[in-house]
Amino acid sequence: MKDNIKFVQGNEACVEGALYAGLDFFAGYPITPSTEIAEHLSYRLPQSGGKFIQMEDEIASMCAIIGASLTGHKVMTATSGPGFSLMQEALGYAIMTEIPCVIVDVQRGGPSTGLPTSVSQGDVNQARWGAHGDHAVIALTASNHQDIFAITVEAFNLAETYRTPVILLFDEVTGHMRERLVVPEEGEIPLVGRLRTSVPEGVDYHPYLPREDGRLPMSDFGGVHRYNVTGLFHDMWGFPSNNPGVVQGLLRHLMDKINNNAHQIARYNEYFVEDAQVLLISYGSAARSALHVVQNRRPRGERVGLLELQTLWPFPVDLVRERCRAPEIVMVVEMNMGQVLQAVKLGVDDPEKVFLANRIDGSLITPTDIRNILRVIQGKGV
Amino acid sequence: MPVKDYIRERFFPHLWCPGCGHGIVMNALIRAIEALGLSKNEIVMVSGIGCSSRISGYLDFHTLHTIHGRALAFATGVKMGLPELNIIVPMGDGDALAIGGNHFIHAARRNIEMTAIIMNNRIYGMTGGQYSPLSGYGTLATTAPYMNIDHAFDVVQLSIAAGATFVARTTTYHVQQMTDCFKKAILHEGFSVVEVLSQCPTYFGRKNKMGSAADMMAFYRDHTTPIGSKKKKENPDLIERGIFVQKDLPEYCRAYDTVIERAKGKGQKG
Ligand SMILES: Cc1ncc(C[n+]2csc(CCOP(=O)(O)OP(=O)(O)O)c2C)c(N)n1
Ligand code: SF4
């Protein structure tokens, strides 16, 4: 086997993607089913001069990566539901202070300790609304190891492009399952480095003054420019402000920089969507079963298609609305009580034709489950 | 450099009440940094939330004003990203030892080089006078209207037990000693803790009938004594001041360099 072909867990595919993207600082706290990410990185990072630290909890992990990112490093943490809950306040801080970072949530069953070793996709809305206050987030997912690798690289790229935390919502099945991964050659996937200011030493640098294109160049904290960073509403200097204009301006900026670029941030795969009478919308490990249904029914002449979402937030509403126009039935396949279903229903012209095929018992939804639910919807009985 | 050159005048007027001890701490800190001849660019200040934490905004260093209780966790990431800089973390007693208590003991245990300043006013100033883990049994607070039955930590004992390699205590009355403690703490290669008894006349003082700010400072004068003094033997209730611990143990970031060396050796072997 060639060196760059591996047979690995999804969690390792994420590790490979992160290292490919230039990760050089990781802080985390062990939790099933994400722990392998920390374990592998504790081994791999120092080999290339990077740093790994096991913190005292997930709050501290999230805080530590924010601190390290500010000093110019590419950073990540990884956890599962209970730890993701603990991270929310600091996640909001990273949003407010516009500090790039990547947070992996390998989802398990919840709420609470829930089902530590079973699959779920119950944290989709937590990723969207876990932190308090109005805000926008980027959350991505993938259904196979090659895509987990690529979307992890993408997460780092988007974090730098938009100066924002990016959440990777994987799940227990993809995280633990073993599958082939081909690690791309260096340079095969473009990487976005940190946009650093060209303001020279000794000249005033405004950490929160967007350029014309909306991006905010950074200056490595502790370097040649001294500035203030705060989670309070702040002006272009980073100084606290409760001036209504400043407050409204900052909040709009934080929302707009992401929501206005939803189209650019949308990542997805499509299978037989063009002429689909039944459109399945799915993501993560559930999309594997959905794809199986499509591949299985097409040869039998059933016009079933799959839209596999990789960007969950900002919700690619234009894409979904457009793709849902022609099909007679839209079925969202997910392992929760309908979290993406809600977003689809809100977005489409005709919400009555949108149905849910789900499993919430800690088991992977199977192609048979999906088939059976579809038959019920179609009035064919099981 | 004059004191005012360390200050961001844009941030003034400050939000501290008249007589608050936190300004005295800021003054002593500036004098310590000045005496050490450190440039403003060599200092990173990371703080949480509270009246005390506001120091970071007022000073012209690299300043990171974070969330309540988590300053040391942020500072850990900053330090690992930039091991060559001096990190100073000013905290209130609630910030450091209630919500942030876990981060405090773990930062101390790791012996990561940074200076934790605990401005102990025995109360939550910023939120208006609720009891803190340092208020102590029998005190009054807005959330202990009858009497506080929580026992207080001894910050020095706690720091030592957690593994801090430099531990000192002083008060706002003893500014010379405070400056001296800060100087030594900043130079210390490891996790250093300086507890400063700092008066909050507005809440702790008023609730507990401690008098004016000056009265509260006189209290520090009369109820503290240098470590191991004769007075302490005669009156065990006196609070000791001075440097309790100053020892050398491997510092976290330097130890991490060893990890990197080992990993690189292993990486080459395949
Ligand atoms: C998570 C969270 N909980 C509570 C608060 C409210 N809060 C702000 S400062 C503070 C305590 C301040 O007391 P202390 O840390 O002792 O500092 P002081 O103001 O007395 O200097 C509290 C409870 C907060 N900001 N964040
Ligand atoms: S409330 Fe207390 S701690 Fe806060 S500024 Fe006033 S005197 Fe100082």
C-alpha cells in the first residue's frame, strides 16, 4: 500500500485533515466518541513541532485554543455533546472577538450523558444556537472518510477566511468506522493562511477595522502591535463600547460576514437530483444509508435522488429551496427529532411535501428504515 | 518611563469606586514592570471578568479581556503559543477561586510560567456585593443577609498545595512589599501567585462595617505581619505577609520542548 493510502477511523481522517491544513496547537479533554482525535494528535503534533495539551475540562480547552490562535497558530479542539455544552460560552467569545478556531463535535446520543457509544445527530441546533445572544456560525459535516478529511481542511480555511470558529459535526458512526483514506499530496487542496496586517511596526493597527472586502487582517498577539481584545462590544480598536451605533454595527458585521456568504460557504454532494421525484436530504452517517437507498432504487426505475449537505450552518437555504421545487416528496433523513427538517421546511416553497425519516434510538438509520418510511408516505404500506 | 506612559488614557476615567484597592495594585504593578526594565511589548495581560479584571484594559500591554473565571485557561494557550513573553493574569477572588478555581489549581500544578495576581477583596464587587469563597465565616454580603456560613480558602495554602512554585501575600497598605513581590513573581520561572488583600469599601467595607477605605487599609496594617515574625507567635490570628514559597521545578513550556525533542526522534525512526 502506498504511504498516503490509509485504512483508518473517521476520527483519524479528521486528524489527517487538520494536520494537512496546518494545525499546530490542540487542547482537549477526553470524551467518547472523540477521544481518538486527542490521542492521535498527542502523538503526531510534537513530531512536527506542534503542541498538544490535555486541559482540566472542555471549558479550559476551548479557552486555550482561542489564546493560542490569537498568537498566530492554527488550532482545534475535539469533544462530544457534554463537552460541547461546556464550550459554549467560550465559543461565543471566539465569535465576538473573531478568532479563528475549529471545534470538532463527534456526536453521541443526548441529552446529558445520554448514549456515550451510540450514534446521534442531536447537536445540529446546539451548534447553531448553543452560545447565547444573536450570532452566526459555520458548521460542517461529512459522511465518509475522504470527505471528513477534505471538510476538515475546509473548516480551517473558512475559519481563517471569515475569522470565526468553525464547528465540525461528525458522529459516532463515521468517527469510529474504519475506511480507506487517500491523503492528498501537498498542494492538492489549497490552504488559506492567516491574513496578517501589512501595517508596519510603530503605526497604529486597528484589530477590528474590516478591509473593503470585509476581511479583517490580524496581527499576531504579542507581536509588534499592542491592542486590546474583549468579549464586550468593542470599537475598531478593540476597546469596549456601548455606543448604540458601535453595538449595532458590530452585531451586524458578525452576522453578515457569514450569512451574506452562505452561498460561498455551502458545500454539498448531489446524487441523481436532476430528475428526482423523491428527494432525500441527509448528512453525516445518515447520508450513507440514504445514498444506499438511491443507488438501490435507481436501477429499479424509481426516481430517487439525494442532496447530501456538508454545510449545515449557515443553512444553504437557496440551494435547498431550488432543489426541492420539482420533487413531489422531500424526505429529510437524520438521526434526531427533525432539526434539519425544521430548516428545510422553513426554506422551501411547499413545506407540506417535506417529511422526516429518522431514528432516535442510538442505532444507525438503515436503508430499510428509509425505504419503509418512504413507502408509508407514498401510501404503499410497509 | 513615567507611570502614565503605561496607561491607556483613552480608557479613562476608570470604573473603580473612590478608595478601591485595585488602583493601588495597578500602580504597584506598573512600578514593578518599570523597575524590571521590561518593554510594554514584552508583556501580555490576560484577565477574566470583575472589577479587578478591568486592569487589563487600562494598561498599554498586549491585553486579552476574556470571560469570567477562565483567564488562566486562555493564558495557557497564549503562553504555549508565545513562550518567550511575560504573562500576567490579574484576577478577583471570585474570578480566580470560585468559577475559576479549577483552572487555578491546574495551572499551578503544571507550573506554567505566568504571574497570577489575586486581588482579594473578599466579595464580588462587580455584581454588587455577593459573598465570595474568600468572604469567610460570619461575614455579611447581599446574598448572606443573616450571616455567611461558607468557610474561606487560605489562598497561600491552596496555592502551595496545588503546586505553585512562587507564592506570596501582601496588601494594598504595603505597596513597597507589593512591588517587590510582583518583581520577583514576574522574574520567576514557573507559576507564581501573589495574593493582594485589596479593599472594596463599597461592598465588603460597607456590609461589614469596616469603615472607610483608609480604615480598611489600616486594618491590613494592624492585622498582618511579616512571615515568621515574633508578633505572629504572640498573636496567631495575624495574617502573614511575604514570600512563602520560591522554588525551582521544571517549567511547563520548557518541559514541552523535551516532548517535542522526543517526538522528533521517534518520528525519524518511523
Ligand atoms: C459565567 C458568568 N457568571 C457570572 C458572571 C457575573 N460576574 C461578573 S464579575 C463577577 C464576580 C466578581 O467578583 P471578583 O471576581 O471577586 O472580582 P471583583 O469584582 O470583586 O474585583 C460575577 C459573578 C459572569 N460575568 N459570567
Ligand atoms: S465595587 Fe468594590 S471592587 Fe469594585 S470598584 Fe468598587 S470598591 Fe472596587
